[in-house]
Amino acid sequence: MTIDTMTAHRVARINGVALNAADEAVSAEVLRQRACTELLRQAAHAAGLLDASDTASADGVISEAATHAIDALLERSLSVPEPSPEACRRHYSAHRRTYRTGERVRVRHILFAVTPGVDVAALRQRAERVLLDVRCHDGRGAEAFAEAARNGSNCPSGEQGGELGWLIRADCAPEFARELFGRIEVGVLPRLVHSRFGLHVVEVLERESGAVQPFASVQGAVAMALRQHTFVTALRQYLSLLAGEAAVEGVELGSSDTPLLQ
């Protein structure tokens, strides 16, 4: 058994509430998401925001009432102040590349999908071996990347050598876009790119940089980005507090981000 997978004989619990069935294999990331949600659901119970009859489901899906109760709990418990104009300007100055219009990248990738029950450690080792191999051919053997994509990618684009074509930021999951846009790198990226879909070996074939938008036209987007960052930080701290007061069994909450925090 690895730290990144669940076996059919291991059941994780929050204060005695099971997060998975005994015969269900759950990835570590999904398990962390369920654990965070259950911590919040139980906190909503304790705060009197959710009826005691509301119970956790075996598949980690919570009720509509629990969703509303958690929203109310977070609104009550988290402090998310409005960012000042000065803070917005500092953020804009430090992240100008993020606020480009018309930026495009032409990309191909090799996807190693993370699915329930997969051995993530072994998958990462495989992805790193492929990354090393295609980097050794970077600039000299374009066909090596295409062949690796056709043979090993879990994305339908593998049939086209991993080609995704020209992309804009809106075409991508946020965590994938962060690795591609607002940068100058061209060629095979020297790192694996992590997304909600799995691990990616990525090659940037071409870039069109676009133009930086003036602060006045993106001030609202800058403020929203700062509010989101503050919210995520406050939510992490709150979940850490709840976990410290709970009986946590069979799940590691101090690891990578969960979809709840993205």
C-alpha cells in the first residue's frame, strides 16, 4: 500500500464518521476532499446551522442543506477583508503578465491520469522518466515527444502526438493555466505540471504574448484575485483548527491542496 492510495480494508474517519466504504478504493486526494468537507459539515452541526438529522453519505456527497449550512458557517467564521487600492496596485505591478489580453500558447502534452485507486507514487515515477526522456530530445527530436504521447498519454490528443493546438487562458483549468501563461518558456517544461486531471509532461511550441492591460481596466479582477487568495488562506487555517480538534483516522490532511481549496 502507498500513502497515495486506499485499499479495500482501510476506512478513514472524522470523529468516527466513515469517509469511504470498506470495499471502496479512494485516491488520497479525493479522501482529503471528503475529510475537509466532513469537518465543515460537522462544524455546521455544532454551530446549530444544520439539523442533527443530516448525515454523511457513503460516497462523500453532502446534502443541499449541508451545502447551504457550510456556506453560512464560512461566512460567519472566516474574515475576508476587502483589499485596499494600494494592495491591488502592488499585486498588479508584481503580476503584470497575468493580466494580458490576447495571450496564446501552442501546446502539446502527455497526460498521466490520476484515477481512483491508482498508485500515484508509481505514476509520478513513470511520468518523470518520460519527462527526462523527451527533454533529452528537446529541440532535436520532435518525433520523440509525439511517439511518447501516442504510446503513453491518457488524453485523446495522444493520437495526434499530444497536440492541443493554440490555447488561451480560458481554455484551461486554472492550475494548468498558471503553468503556461504569463511566462516566457518555450520547449519542454522542466517540471511536471499538476492539474485536477493528473500529471502532465508539457511542451510549449509557440507563444503569442499579447498586451498587458492597464490597471484601471483590470482593477476588479485584481481585487477578486486578492479576495480569493485571502479566502483560501483563511479556509486553510480554519480547516487546520477543526482538524486539530477532531479525531482524524486514516487520512493525511497536511498534504497537497484539495479541490475544496482551488
